[in-house]
Amino acid sequence: MIDIPDFVYAKDPHGNALCPRCRKPVAQCDCPVVEPAKPKPPPIRPNIRLDRSGRKGKVVTLIEALPKDELCLKDLTKALKVKTGSGGTFYVTENTGTIELQGDHKKCAVEYFKEINK
Ligand SMILES: [Zn+2]
């Protein structure tokens, strides 16, 4: 007969299941719950450039080649507006998303994406 290993929690003399880590009854255990590792989202590597064409000399920071995901773009735009303290908007074109920030925030935006892709 094959001996099947018993994966059930060990029990204390009173029949309570014991935590495999701290050996306390599970009801009294306060070990942190280990969450299963979430798959890391693919890094966002946008094309960040300044543009002043057709804007009466006003410069805007364009963040292009973003995922075409309105919720994601909304969050990113909000975060970038807070980070730069400037106005901004986003729009979805055929296959990608674009964020437009008022002013020259290229450096700031590059840093921001470096940070969130860590
Ligand atoms: Zn425990």
C-alpha cells in the first residue's frame, strides 16, 4: 500500500488545527496571510516627447504609445497631473492611448514611468 502523505494541518491534543508556521491553533494564530503572488503587469514604456506644433508656441508633453485602456489612462493622467501640478488630458486613438500634459514635464514623466515599472 502506498503511504499517502498527510497534507492536512497538524492537530493539537484537543483536535484543533495548528498553524504550520507558529504551531498555534489556527484560531489563535496571527501569522500574516501570504497572498499569492500577482502576475506583474507588463511594463508601460511610452514614447514621451514635447510638442509645440499648432499650439501658439505653448509646449505640451505628449506621452504616447500607452495601453488603450481608458481606466488605466485615467489613473495615469490623474497621477501625472498631481505629480507635475499641471493640467492634462488623455485620449484614445486607433490603437494606443495618449496623455497630454500642459508644459514641459518630459523629465518628470520619464521618471514617473521608471518608478511604476520597477
Ligand atoms: Zn501561525
